[in-house]
Amino acid sequence: MDKSTERYRITVGGGGLEIHSSEGNSLSFTATEALMLLDILKNEEENLKVLADQASPLPVRIRF
């Protein structure tokens, strides 16, 4: 089995939100920008779930 690796590290602090990739790239958002991003992601949640399900290599879905 392949060893799992961390692809992204997300930290929330006094300066806002920071996303760091395992490749060394980073994104920084102020608190206001992070809230705007959160709102966009909430609005797109259903579309993102459909896309993730379509991309999943597992043919069977188990939901609780």
C-alpha cells in the first residue's frame, strides 16, 4: 500500500488563512477574503460533490 502524503496544510491565524502545498507553494487570504472564499465554496458545494463523485475510482458509494 502506498504511504499517504499530506498535499495541503491549512492554517488560520491572526493574519487570516494560509494554504501551503507540499510542493512549497502558498496562498494567503485576509479574514475577509477567506470568508468570501468560504461563501463561494458553500454555494458550489453540490456541484463540487458531483464532480468528486464522478472523479472517484470507487464504483460503490457508502453514505451514513
